[in-house]
Amino acid sequence: MNELINIDYNSDKPTILGRELHKALEVKTAYKDWFPRMCEYGFAEGTDFCSFLSESTGGRPAVDHRLTISMAKEICMLQRNEKGKQFRQYFITIEEMWNSPVMIMKRALQFADEQVERLQLENAVKQQQLAEFQPKANYYDVVLNCSDLLPISAIAKDYGWSATKMNAYLNEKGIQYKQGNLWLLYQKYAAKGYTHTKTYPYYAPDGTVHTNVHTYWTQAGRLYIYELLKADGIYPIIEIN
């Protein structure tokens, strides 16, 4: 089936952009006037569509909307022309495919895989956090006062490296591994007080709250990296100049 318009499948139901539908239907009325008029037919924000700001051709933010296929189908019917009929039939086909047993099973398996991956990441983070709290503070830790945490990008900058290069180096040395999008220390290093993980909440475009986990390096970890690199003949920029 030829794709008549871009459809986003990255949520619990397929959606399209209001401005793209407006253009595809070749509506002569300006979008800012046309869309509110369409909403007068009983469409509700949060159920049938959601609003957001996008970049217009002039570089200034413009209001756009993400519509459910059901809403888009009804809008097409309201146009009462050949274009509207063509796109309405297209959206009916999309709905039928989306609700087919094969696609329902595919989404269920994908959801299960995502849940397994999420649980694996949570478990790996908990293991590292547990290990981070295990070592007893010694004089070295007190002097360094591990409150001064650093992202790996800041340590990499000391050597004129990127965070990507530093992470790859530590991975090659068997210090850390990647779980999802997060770098975590192998167990033998996780208990040495080299890192500290923090969890931050953030809001998704649909208003739901999610969390991101970041790994930061302590000053003890920074010095460990320094000794590791020095053994390979690599020194921070300040010691070269």
C-alpha cells in the first residue's frame, strides 16, 4: 500500500500531523482558521488530538496538532470532495491493519520486549547503586568529599577527548559496559566508589512522567581514570602544556 501521508506509530495508537493533513487535502483556508472550525464538530483535545509548537518555515514557533486516525478520518469526510474521500478510505485501511490480529500480537510482543529491557536496566542500576553504597568511607574519600560529581564529558575534556571516546576507552579496558543508553561499571569496579547514579524525572509530550538515569563520576573515579590513562602514556592537557 502506497503511503499517502506520514503516519507516526510511536505511541499507543497511530497519529498524523494536522498541518500535513491540511496540506494533503489541499484546503484553501489557512490552517489557523481551518483547524478550530474542524474542532467545532466535537473533537476533544487530549482524546482526539494534542497541540504542540513546531518550527514554521519562517523559523518562528507555529501551533500544530497530532491527530488520531479516527479524527483524521472524520475530518476527511467533512471535506466532501474527492481528496477527502481518498484519504478517508486510506485511513480506514490503516485502522484495519492496526487492529488486525497479526499487528495486535506484534505490538504485544514488542511491549513485552520493552518491559524486559526496562527491567534489565532497572536491575543493573540497582546493582550498581547497591555496590556504590557498600564501601566504607575512608580518609581519602573524606578529603575528596565525593559531593563534587562529574559527567564523563567533563573528565574527557581534561584530555581533549569526547565523551564517546572516553566511554569507548573505559569499555575497552573492561571498566564499564552499556545497558540500554546507560553506561554502568562492571561489578568489580562498582563497589569502589568511582561513580554515583542519579535518577531524574521528565515529562513526555503526552504529559506522562518518565525517568532518566545518569551515571556521574566521583573525584576518586576521576583519579582512577587519570592513573589508568597515565599507565597508557596519556596525560591531561594541563600536564602536557
